[in-house]
Amino acid sequence: MGMNTRGKSKKKIKENDNPFLNLNANAKENDELAKASIKTIANSVIITESDNKRIDRNRKEESSEIMDPSRKDWLYYTRSPLMDNYRDNLYREYYSLSVLLSLRGDNNNERTLGLSLKLIDLENKKEYRVGELESFLFSCVIGEKQNIEDDEKVIELEDFSKAEAKLIRFLNNLYAEAKQIQENGKLWFKDYNAYQCLSLLKDVPNIRLESRVITFSDEVLNLQLESYYNENKDLVLNLSIKDVDLNRVYTFGENCDFVLYKDIFYETNPSYPRIKKNIFKDSIVVKKDYIKDFCSRVLPNLKKDFDNIELPEDIKENDILAFPAQALVFLDYDGTNVFSTIKFKYGSFTVDPYSGKFTSSNMFDNEVTEIYRDTEKEEYFCRTLSKYLEKVGDYTFATSDDEKIFYLCYKILPSLQDRGWTCYYSESFKSLKLNVKPLKMRVSLTKDINFFEINFSFEGVKELHDLSEIVRAVKVENKEYIRLQNGSFVPIDLEVIDYIAKMFKENPIEQKEDNRYLLPMFSAPYFADMLEKHSGIELDLDDNAVDTIANIKRVEYDETPPKDIVGEFRSYQLIGYKWLRKLADMSLNGILADDMGLGKSFQTIATILKEKENGNKLTSLVVAPTSCVANWECEIKKFAPSLEVIVLSGNLKTRMKKIKAVSNYDVAVISYSTLRRDVKALSENEFNYLILDEAQHIKNANTQNAKMVKSLKSLKRLALSGTPIENSISEMWSMFDFLMPGFLGKHKDFVEDYEAPILAGLDSSSEALDNLKTRIAPFILRRLKTDVLTDLPPKHTVVSYCDLTKDQKELYMSILEAARIEIFETVKRKGFAQSHIEIFSALTRLRQVCCHPRLMHDDLRGESHTSGKFHMFIEMIKEAISGGHSVLVFSSFTRMLNLMRSAFKKLGIDYFYLDGATKDRMDLVHRFNAGEAPIFLLSLKAAGTGLTLTQADTVMHYDLWWNPAVEDQATDRAYRIGQKRVVTNYKLITRGTIEEKILELQNKKRLLIDTVVGDSMGDINKLSWDEVKNLIN
């Protein structure tokens, strides 16, 4: 017969629907990895019975050997709870099962359960007999074609109800593991398998026993225990169920987990002990000589499990005293050993352990009364005591170990007393305990010259060992006590121990030979703050320590500006300068992390100048990116002309000559790349200040940059960075490891204590972040433009200088020489008035080389044909983005803008671009103002006027194309109505080139000739011949 089809199409599970195959993101692309994932996960969640001691291990090993391989593979799927969850919403119930049960057994109540199946087609209302049960189950599990009474069908688990599908998988697994006993087309179950089968059958609707309908009750049977004397005076115990004839009850499962009564299955109370299986089979008989022992040891426990126990009349409740066992502990101390004896009290009766006595005389009525001895609890009392004391007699315990004595006194005995134990102490034993509660630790900090001295003591205790023993107990041995010479103990709170240990780990505390503990100056504020937070620690600071810590935390400082500084301090710059001077006076180092454009270099130069005025003759070394070296030289000469500055650059011979003479200068400036080559030569010098500009260059502590700057010698160190953290909190650790080694502890501990919880967003992340802020706050000063709005003009201009690279300079000089010849020959031949086109063309080529050599020749690629200005520009863009700024970049050369676009794509920087060919200009403007990208690249001709870009707070003029009016028009794209932030306008100037001379010319006349810096030649006649000659000289 052909395949049976239905009106409803069955949903097939595609490979991509398999939850296992989607557990790995690459599973679709890597079948082998997917299969491995399936097997691994299936193994981890597979339902096995190995944890149940009911399984016959030998039988399991045999079944594994004979299991069909294909069935074993499918076992991974069919047993997985993940697969169960996946199928929950797929059951269609096209078919149902009719379960036919059979029973067989011996004369007692226990029965073996037999099972066979019929298949019901719900749609066609037809019933099929399942002959080959094993084949039917396996075909349903894997969804393969099968013949049932000559009907060819494809039946899947999803075609049944969820309960029936579970039953099919269970039965199939029994076949797969060769656990079934099959006879006459029926499966037979005993013990745990019977319990599992009945647990699944509870939710299956169609169950019959012979011809009768079988149901399951939700009621749990509560068994009763009956007892009586037999003819030998033995005590006989029987189970009973109210209103139930036990002769008609059949039991199933190892522990009589289910009973069948009048065609209804009941589940028995799982809390009953295994006694119910034995007692169902037969009565339990307690011989008359052991009835007292039974009443004392067994009966109390049975009463916990059975709601009702019927006892013979002569064993009356009021004749058997069931007092709770109470432990009595007697403790003594002989100067070395602690001794303890234990007894047990039942009401007014006291007995010894292991005495074997079960009766005690009642002194009032001379009657002998039976007592329930709770031997299990007595044994528990003895075991508990033996954990801390050695047993030296039947009921005597002792120890001389300090650790055990302390824990006994301060931990164990209070706990035992809380649980009802009664403890009696001799006077000598009482002397061991100084205090019940742990004593508060007192930590005192005393200010010395460049460090703090730490002292530890305990409140109210005069007699203490030396400091080293206290700290060793806390830091090394992790003890919770200190033992005094008189033998008594001083307990320390475990939390305090952990806290002190944490402080030792986080701070570079140094132990001296004279048992002094020294704390560096830079660690004192954090150390004191953290100790003050803990209620179990009392912090004591002398007046000098209080003042010093307050000064470290305070930003304000009383200091006058240097006399020879050129330029006016803005108020925030004066604060920054004074802060730097405070650090210097206190022999501390820090990070000046002001936003870009706020004058970090100006504040630093003022600080170096003050050092010179104070008589410090040592040279200060500034390490900066290559693109910033020229700017440092220019700004030092501009703001502090009295400082002698040298740039350590040139070929090897020139650099070595400069390094030898470096002590003759106030300031030396070197690039990171040059320092890598000359670090050995420079390490022979000791500098006053070692200053890192763009200090994020050492953010990775393992890089050569970080290692080489840390190897240099200096009295003071300073880091400058507008972005002290770019990607990782560890970058902060690396900077402080340069500034003050040990300040943030070891890197491994820093990651564990700060970075990991903060990045993971754990519950401890808030505390970790607060602690880190508290720790670094005195040593990092950061002001954003938004913080100093009232101190800044609405828009201000910053000139940033750079140098030509070596190859760029050679190209520039060759073009300059050619331009001179061309201009002079043209003017000689045609006259100045008729030579404007040739002059414009020659000057444009010089400007292009300053921007980038590739504007002259596109094939000038590679490392040797780079641009000093372009390097500086990229660094500035990165800093601006890290600082949260939005930037407008103007250039008169669209080819230069395209070079920027290519670089941004490689760096993953989002941007917008607009030139004369751009459509949908307003859409780009709206998107930029909405904050979709931080950079907008603009050509002068296309975007110099008519646009409102108030999202930007930074404007960069990459090349000189402007006169005062044009500059204002471009900058005012950002500085318009609606702008609420300060706008900073950067001009990027290449030193020693036509750009610098054009800037000088502007400063003289405040007029820029369009012919030189723009794309038109309309005003070339405004430039005199002498001015043109100055530009090309």
C-alpha cells in the first residue's frame, strides 16, 4: 500500500531548524563542528541512570556492547531535554496510543508490569495492532517509513501527544540499552523501570488492564503502621491503609512507589523509608529481647515517617519518656591542654555516652521508667566534639593545639550553645577567652618625610607581641586570632583580616628590618579612605598625616605663575599649573587629561619654566608623537623664550652629538620613534621632568614604548593625554605604572579587582568603579570644554605645527627650487603683472606638497612618501573622537579629502563627505547634526557658505586657503545660532614652508590673497612682488 497522506501537511524539521546545529554561529558553514557540538551537548544533558544505584552495572556494560550503532547515535537526540523543549510546540496529535497492561507475580503483593501497544489513527478513526514493537518504536523516533498491518506510513513523534511521545522515547531507549524483557510481544518491567514507566503513563489517556480501564489518582497514599504481640511475645509490625484490603493491593517499583487497587494506580509517599517494601511483602517481627532497644533506637525515627503508629496496650505513651536529648559539655584547662567531658540529659535524667543503660531510677516514686534514648543524636554530639578535640576516653576529649583551642572557644562553643548545648567552664578555662566578640583593629598612620609609617594595634589590649607577628598573622598566616603571653586569645574578625590582606595586596607596603611598615605617599589617601569605610577598623592619623592627605586630595595650591611666561593664563589653566606645582613640591606624579584645545602644553611649559626660576638646572625631557615634536618646539619658544630647547632629531651622528649636549638645555624634545633608537644613550642622563605627550602611546604595558620610557631616570614624571582611556581600563594601569610604579598594584590583581568586574557589569562593578575613582582622583586632572565654558571665548583658534618628513622635505625643496626658477624667469620675460597664472600654479604645488606628496604624484606611496601634517591630523582626529567631539574638516583640495576618506575607512571611522558633486546636501547635514557620524569632510568651494552644522564643536583647516572673511565663513558653519558649545578652530601649519610664511603675511595684513590660497586668481594683483619673493625664499 502506498504512503498514507493527510489533508494537513506535516511540518518537516529542516536541518537549520535543529537547535543543536544553531548552537554555534559557524555551524552552518562547518558541518563537522556542528556534529561535534551535537555530540558534546547531547553527552552533557543525556538522561542516564548511572547516578541511581538501582542499575546493574554489569548489565549496562553488556547492553552498550550489543547496542545497534544507529540506535546509539539517535539516543543522543531522543534523550536530550533540549530536544524536548524544541518539540514542545510541534505536537500535532494525528495518532494516539492504546496501552494494554498485564500483570504477573508471586503470592505476595509485588507484581511485574507487562505492556503492549495499539496505534489509533485519529483522523481515519482506525485502530492498528502493533506487532513488531521494537521496530515500531525506533521508526517513530527517527521518522522513517514503516508497515503497519500492510499500511505504509511515516509516523513521527510529533504526530502524538507530548505525553505519548515521551513514552515512546522511553520504551525505545530501553530497547536501545537492551534493558527490556520481551515475551509474546509484550515488554515486562520491574523495579526502577516499572516506576519510570508508570510515571510516564500517568499522562497517557488510553490505558487498559485486560478489558478494564485503568486510571491514575492524584491522591498520595499515606500508610499506617500497626503492631501487636504474637504468641512468643514478639512485637509484630504491619502496614495498613485505611478502608483498603491489602490482599487486593499490588505494588510496583523498588520501594513500592506505586500501588494498584481496584484498577486505580496510587503513588505512595516518597518520604517513607525502604521499610515499606519489606513490610508489604511480609510483617516485620521484633524479638521480645530487643523490644526496648527497638523502642529507644528505631521507634522515634518511625514516628517521624508515619502519621499514625498503633502500639500494643502495655506499651503506653506516658510510660515511655521521649525527652529530647540535651548535650552537657564540661570544659577545663591545665595551662597546656583543654579537656572536655560530655554527658546527655533527658528531662531530669543524666546518662553517660555508650553506657548501654536504657533505664534510670526515679528518686521520687522509686519506679523504674523506660526512656527513649536518641542514640543517633548522641552519636552526632560526640562526632561534633571529636572534630575539634581528640577522643581520649569514652566520653573525654582533649587538645593542646592553639588553632583548635581558639576555634573551640570563639566559634564552636557559641554555635553549640545556640543549638541548645549546655556548656560548663572551669575558672582556668574562662581565662582563655579575653572577649566574646572580635576586637576592633586600630591602624595609625604617621607622616614621615616622603612616606607614612603604619602601626597596628587592638582596642583595649595593652599586652601584644611585636608588630611583625600581628601582621604575619593577618597577611601571611590568615589567622583570626593572636595569642597573648598569658595564654588568652585576641580574636580578629575574618572580614577585617580579608580587608587588611586586600589593602596589603593593593598597596606597595614595605616592611623594614625594624618591623616598621612604610606606605608610599601616593598610596596614603586611598589607604586611609578604604580603612575609614570599614566599621571593624579604627583609623588614627596624626595632624601631619591629616594635612598631607588633605593637600594631596586638594586641587587648589598656593603658587605664583612664572615671571617670564608669555601669554595670559585662563583661570582653569592657572588651576592646572598650580596643581602640577603641588605634585612637584610633594614629589608626586600625575596625568593632566584636559580636553583637546584647552592648553595642556601651555600649563606644562609654565611648570618647567617655574622649575628653572626656582634654580633647578636639570633638563626636562618631552616625549611626543613625531607629528607633535615641531609643535612643542614652537610653543616652548612662543610661551617661554627664556627656556633653551633642543629637538633630538636628525641622523645618528647628529642625534648622538645632541644627546651629549642635552644637559646644556632646559628642555629636550624627542619623538617616540626616535627614543626607541636612542633610549640606551638617553638612559645615562637623569632628567628633571620626564613628560609624555599623548601618553596613550604607552597604553599597553608590554609594548616597547612603555618599557623604554619606564627605563629612563627622572625626578618627576608627567603624562599628558586628552584620552587616558581609549579601549581598556588597563591603559590607565600602564600610565600609572610609568608615573608611580606599584600605585595600582600588580597588573594581574588590577584586572581581577577592577577591570574584570567593571567590564562584566557584575554586582561588584559599582564598588570597583567607585574605588578606582577614589584611588586615582588626586593624581589625574581632567577638564572638558563644557566645564570651562565661562572661561573660554565662544570660538578660539589654535595653531598646530608640524614638520615635513625627510622624503617630503626633499620633494618640497626640489619643487621650491623649480618654482623659484619658473617664477623669476616668467616675471623677467613677461613682467610681474602678466605672470599671475604661473605664480599661482607654482605656489599651489608647494601647498600641495605640504598637504601630502600624493597630491603631486599619486604613485608616491609607501612609508617613505608620507606626510608629517597628515600624521598629526590623524592623531588629532582620534583624540577628538575619543573626547566625544564632532569635527568639520575643510580643505581646498578634494584629492586631499579623498585621501582622508581612504584612511578613515581603514581605521573604521564614520564620516560624511561633501564636495561640489554631492547630491542631497541637506540630508547629509541633517544626519550629521543628528550625530550619525563624528566627522564631516568638506571642500571649501562647496561648503564654505550656506550650511548650518551646529553639531560640530571643532573645526580643522587642513590647508591654508583662507583670508579672514573666508575663515569666518567656514568656521561659522559650526558657530551659528543654536550652538551651545565652545567652537575650537584648528589651523594645521607645516613649519619652514610656504604655509608658515602665508600665516606671517596674514598676521601682518590680515589679508590672504585668493590667488595663493584659493581656487581663483582674482586678487593676485594685491600681492606685491616683494611678498611673492618672500613666499618662495
